[in-house]
Amino acid sequence: MRPALRTRIAALAAAAGLLTAPALTAVPAAADEPKAFAPSPAPLLWPRSGIEAVSATGPNDVWAAAYQGYQGIDWSIPMFGAGTIRVLPPKPAVVRWNGSSWRTYDLPGAGGDGVIDEISAGSPANVWVIGRIRPQSSGGDRAPYLARWDGTRWQEVQRPPGGCHLSDPAADATGAWFSCGGDVWRWQNGTWTEPETGGLGRFVQEISLSPDGTVWAATASGLIRGDGGTWTRVPGFADVDWYRVLAVSATEVYATGWNRPPDSTVSTPVAVRWDGRAWHDLPVPPSGERLIKTGDGTLWALDEFNWGGLHRLTGDTWTRVRLPVPAQSFISGGTAVPGTSALWVVGKTKDVPIVVTNR
């Protein structure tokens, strides 16, 4: 972070009564070197399958959003380009690891042409998926998809009033939070509510839940937090476009984004950590990675878009971690397993799903 921005954050936080400690302190040290990553059994799916996202509530309850059965003919003609002719569309599926094997679930109302993009498990009886029906259609028949696991079965869930296109699911034990542009929605006990953010959020890009019930959201117009009824903007970040937020506890929150001053054409990456009293600089991850904290105290940064770069924070340095995956693998998601030091990473090659862990 640039010194000017750091000074402004410290001054504004102090004015708001949030700064009672020096603004710069060392990042908490992680535990000993984590276990090495190794391939783990992948779910048995139809040919041409893959995994898009993963979420866990414990070592015997790991959920993943997958697709299977996609068939296409790849073509490449010099000077004309390359592409794929679709033969069979992908079929959406959700798979669950029970500690020894995977079980595959079909999704009601999803049909045989769809993709599940996001998954969030709040408890073994509250898991949410978001996806798309007929995702490769060029017509107007593409449709969003939302479903919930209630501990016994999957049920399709109607979206909130107004046709909101939900994303960024963050489930807890009884319900879930979602983003929709600048809005934040809550589902609980079969009912949708739209907690009023007072216009604080603009382009909500990630939601994270603290165990104390506080909801944090990274938006293009600042970090905001809510207690279920009242939302406030975190002071000191007026020029930062936030991409990621990770709430580990009431006294440990991480956020990354880009500082975009209105009087400058240069953007600089920003990474900060909240210790319950003050914000501190954090070494900036290599790009826009998702932050993951495992139970041994290790902070990870997983790039879900550029072929799966994984980094581990060691002291004040991000160190690249090589994953044991085939060449041309695409890493699409990762999750910590609560109560353990395990990190699960999932993805796909052209033909098969990939699962690697350090459990």
C-alpha cells in the first residue's frame, strides 16, 4: 500500500475510534510447514467432467459443484481460429465426500443442460448452489438456477422478488447471504429479506461471515459490514475497489483490492488485516486470489482464474506452492476444512475432475 493511503487509513480510523494500536504490525506467524499436497480420489462422473467449486463443514462433509457428460469436437484451422462444436451439453451434479468416498446427487429442475458455478456449505443440513441452465445457449432460454440441501434432499429455491441474479453465496447454520449487484439478500426459514445497506454497497464482489454473526462484504465502493440489521462502511478506504474479503473471527479479517484515486490513472494493489482494533498492511498477493485460512494458522491465496496459482504466506512473503496436477489443469476452487489444517483444491483437465489435498 502506498504511504499516502496508509496515512489516510490510519487517520480516518483513528477519527472513527477504531485505531488504538500502531497501524503497522507483523502478520501473525503461521504454524509449521503444512503437509505436502497429494492427489485425492476424485468423484466418479461421466466422461468429460470437471469440478467448479468446493466447500466443507468438516473432514467428513466436503461438497463440490460439478458437471459431467459434456461432449464436444475441438477444431482448429490456421488463420481461421479454433473452437469446439458442442455435441452433448454438460449435466450439472453435486458430489459429497463422506470421509471415505464420494456420492453424486442430481439436482431437481436442472435437467441435462446446466452448470453449477458456486457452492457454499454452512452446515451438513444447509448447503447452497448457484448455477445456470442451458449455459451455452445463444438464445434467450438461458436461466439462473438456485438450490438448497436441507440435510435430506436437494430442493430448487425461487429467487428473490424482482428476478435478482444472485452470486457469492455465504451460508451459515440456518440460512445464507447472497449478493446481487449493489444489494445483499438473506434467506432464512424459507423467507427472503433484503437488509438495507443504505446505498453503502456498489457491485458487491464477495461476502464473508464471521463466526460472531457479522457479515462482511467487499464492494467497488468500500468494505461494508453488517450485524443482520445495520450496515456501516469501514472508514478510510474511499478510493479502494475491494475484490476479496475473508472474515476468520471478530478480531481477524483480511481484504484485498485496488486503490484507484480519482486524480490518478495508476492503480495499486491493496491488502489489509483487521485485528479487532486497527487495520494493518498485509503483503499483497500476486493477483486477485481468493484468501483461505486453514486451522493451523496458514493463510493461502488461490488464483481460481489463471490456471490455479496457489501461494502460502510465510512471514511477509507469498511463496508459490506447486500442486501435483496434470499439465493443462485448470484449478477452479479451494476450501479450508473447519477444525483441521487441511486445504482442498479442485479443478479439471479437459476430460476429468481434479482433487488434491494436504490432509
